Amino acid sequence: MTPITPCLWFDGAADAAVDHYLSIFPNSRRLGQSDFGPDAPGEAGSTMVVYFELDGAPFMALNGGPNFGLTPAVSFVITCESQDEIDHFWDRLLEGGEPMQCGWLTDRFGVSWQVVPRRLGELIGPGDAEQASRVMQAVLRMVKLDLDELEAAAAG
């Protein structure tokens, strides 16, 4: 099966967004681009689509114009191994963006991200309903997730 490739719709900011993301995510690269032709809805010769990978996952960025906007209804989850990784992705993606609750943020281009520790799934997973409840209550009080606080909540 061919991989599913998310296409992010921008109003002229596709190149800037891709450059920003490539500076944040390891193992990432620009794969190519397609430009608007003379009969296309965009300015001839300007970027229409950028093809790229973030940590090996395929993406497209489209300069589609002002017709549609991005919303938090679709977000990308970054599963982090440590607080240092959480801090790195959170701080870099938040530059010019807006923080939200529970580890979510919207970057300056309007893309929504969830920056979460891998350990969270274990702490709220099946097995100990009281622990899961304590951890979820801690998550609901946070903006950027703090792994030490989540572990403390799990311990009671």
C-alpha cells in the first residue's frame, strides 16, 4: 500500500512553513516542489506544492490561497521519549504560535500539534483506573506537559 500523505493548505506560506519544520525535526528533508504555471490560479513561477518528509513521514504543503484554513480538528502528535524532547519540540513549534491545554499548540502557520511523552500512554492505559484518573487530572491542569509531574501523579 502507498503511504498516506497529509497535505497542509497554506495561503502563501508553504515554503516558510516547510523550512521551519525542517529546522525542527530530525531526519527530515525537502523532496521537491511544483510551481504554478501561467494558467494556474497562483502567480506563475511561485511555489504551488512542496513535497517533504518529517522524520521520514511524507507530507505536502500547498499554497492553496485563502479559501480554507487549518483548525485543531486535525493535529499531528509528536511522541517524545524525554522532557528534553518535549521541551525542544514545544519551544520550537510554539515560536509565534499559541499554546493550548493538555500539550496542544497551534504554530505560527496554523498547524496544530500535540507534544506528548510516550510514557503517557502507559500511565493512563488499562490496569489501574485510579492512576489513570490522577494522571488525566494532571494533564488537564497543564499546558505544556511535564513528565516528572505526570509520573508524580501516577505515583499518587
